Amino acid sequence: MNNFIIAKIIIVFSSLSYLSVSFLRNYNSPENIEKRCILKFEKDFKNNLETSHEEWNQILDLADNNYLKCMGIPKY
């Protein structure tokens, strides 16, 4: 009986370890990081018709800088 409990604990621990490593590998893949960053800053790229050209350029520059920062790409 004692061996059965130890085996269950080992199986549960191994399964949780495998699932956590698998999740982190998938979560930190470059494709998923890019998707999260695009969704996060997508609203910055929506053009309001009442926005002037200069203001719109500033909005785009800010969104571009935020996107690069999110992706971990150095600005210069």
C-alpha cells in the first residue's frame, strides 16, 4: 500500500513538471510573444478620423517603440 502512494506521488509530480515545462516552452515561443505584443498594441494603430497628421505620426512612433520594447528588441 505504501509503494502505491509513493508511485502516485511520483506520477503526479512528474506530470505537473512535464506540463509546466511544456507550457513555458509554448508560452515563450517567438510566435506567441509576437502575437501577444501585436494584440497588446493593436489598439494604438487604429486611426481616428479627427486626428491630425502630426499627432497620428506621434501615436505611430509611440506604438512602434512599445511594440519593440514588448518584443525585447533594442531600439538602437
